[in-house]
Amino acid sequence: MKIQLIYPTWPRLEKQTEFHLPPHGPVVLAAALPEYVEIEFVDENVQPLKYDIDIEMAAISVMLTCQLPRAFEIADRYKAMGIPVLFGGIAVMLHALEVQRHADSVFLGEAEGRMEEVFSDLRQKKLKKVYDYMNNFPDICSVQTARRDVLKRELYNYRGIQMLDLVHASRGCRFNCFPCCNGFLGGRQFRPRPVEAVIKEMESIPNNRLFIVDNSLAHDKLWLIELFTAMKPLKKKWVSHPLMDDDQVLKAAAGAGCWYVYQAVFDTSKVIENRVKRLQDHGIGVEGTILLGTDDHDEYEIKTLVEFLTKIKLDLAEITILTPFPKSPIREQYKKQNRILSNNWIEYTCDNVVFQPKNMSVEKLKELYNYAWDTFYADGGYQTKMGELFFKVMKKEILDGTYRKYNPREKRSFKKVVSQ
């Protein structure tokens, strides 16, 4: 049985250099499919989509809300060709009712242990309209090593620099941050994978550079130290979302190859300044994630925040505009206040103003967004600062003997490479 697994394109942040990481959702799904399913994977962000009349299903994996318009175009064309269309992914869970209008079937939830049912129904031409496994999470031990063999790895480099491979060590997040949908998607309970399973997966990845995509690495101190201790012999270099602000954790993370982390910078407090300094003192770079347009922001507050970003010497800053995604706490608040201005999902790229700010006009918030990017990157731009971070990691790799030029067709294992 042959399917086409499709990852639709979407518009990038206007101010950010365009590069493409290997997508995570599709390769995790691929690992959960029955063995008899042949996968033709198409990442439309790096390769053209060719509609295939010979497939038995088009499976569309959608991570971002702003991917939906293109996903609907693809689905409508395949349905017109008489080929059944299955939707799954994060954005599908957030927009389930709307997606159903373009799908033969919608899968909601995590895929492990559930795909045999879907494909058995497909074989019998009895696909259900919805397979709803929301809040019915599979045993975390059932999560397998992602099927990265479906990727065309040569497509994921930027000017000859290897991009990071994505991997996750846990699911679920006990934090319920106001702009975030993770509590709805993965549940509020932290679900760590067994450390040995995570290490086995990391060992299987030929890339020396990883992005640990867990919502947060700040839940369980003992598990984190166990994980980082086990990672250290791999000599991988990795990026993650926020780390627990704890001396033992930071030391273990640095020893395990932590390259840089994403750290929310939501105010100009000493707490944030000290957290950034502590990370950098451990040799860990910091990419600040900056959200503009909250109800406590006016023009003065935003300009003060931008000055603070330079003062604390962030390595990078990803500056975005608050976006009220479906199922996030902030959207429910704004709906009640009648402040949602647009439900055109192509605009939900985090660089458009799709709600009414409290303390300024839509136009002023967009102006301040541009001001923030231009001011922070005035001394060289995003590419220059990103290049400096890559230079730092290459120096570390040279020192520990793991640096090598990227060859996407390399079949040798990581251990063999470093032993030479």
C-alpha cells in the first residue's frame, strides 16, 4: 500500500533568514505506520509536490495554523482526483471542525498504536470521518525512533551548513502559558520517555547537531540530570527550549553538549538578566524569544524591552507579535473581549497583528515590531549573529573531534566517524 505523506509549505517570518529544518511530525508518524505501508514523503518547503494518481491515500501532516490554507488546496485537489485524504498534526487538532470540510478522515491525538486501525479501515474502504484520541495518550514507552529515512537529507542544509535534526525526549507540559496551546495538545502532565530510548534514537541520527523539541526542559531535575549524563558520551551538540534554572542541571546540560537554548524574555527584570548570564557563563548561547503586543505593552515598554535585549547581550532574538492561536488561553480572553480581527490563517505567522492591541493601534504595533528587529540586529543582521553561533559550535566540535563537513549521503554511524 502506497501513500503520499505531505508537509505543506507556509510563509516564513518576514524578518528572519529562510532556512528549513527536517520536519518532526511526519517522521514520528512514519514510525507509527504499519510495515506494509510504503511512504513517499514530500516536504513542500524544499521540493515540489507532484500529484500522484497511483497512491491509495494522501496523508497531510500540518504543524502550523498558517499551513492550513495550502493544506486545504492540496486536499481539495486530491479529493477531486478520487483519492482519499487523511489529515493529522498539531494544527489539525486546533482546527478539527474546519479541517473536516476538506478531509475524508481526520486523526486527532498521538499516533502510536493507532495507525493499524486507520489503515485497516482504509483497506476495507471504511475510513471513519474522525479518529479522536485527544486526551487519550499512548504509553510513552511505545514511542519509537522516528523514521528519518523518509527524508531527503541533502535538502536540509543552508549554504552547506547542516541543519539540526529534531528529536523529542518527553511529551506533555505542566505549564499553561497564556499564548501557548501545548496544554490542550499534549496534556498538562509531563511524560518523559525512558532515557535509554532517547539515547538509542540520538545514536541513530547521523547528524551531530540536534534540536530537542520538548516544550520545556524544566520539569524533572533528576530525569534531566540522568538524560544529560547519558547524552554526554555521544558528543552531540544540541538546542532546546528553556532549561531548568538550576546549577546542577545547567552544568550537566553544558557537559552534554548544550549549544544554545530558547529563553523567553518577557520583562526587563534582574531575574531574566541573571538567567541569561547564568546560561552564558556555562558556555550555553541564548536565543531570546520576544513576544510583543501583550496588554502591559505600550510604545515605551516595548522600546525599553528592546534596549534590554541589547544590554543583556543575547546571542540571537526571535521577535514575534502575540498571536491568539485557537485553544490558547489568550484567544478565549480576546474572543470574549471581541478583539480578534482576523481568522485568515495565512496571516497567523507571528509577524502580523490579527487582534486589537490594548494600548496602541494595529499599525503602531506592526511599526514597533519592525523597530525591534531593526534595532536589535542593527550591527550585522540575523545572518551575522547566527553565523557567530555556528562558529562557536564548530570550534567545540573541532576540540572534541566530532567536526566534519556535512555529507547527507553518509551511511556510517556517528560512533564510527568520531573513532577515526
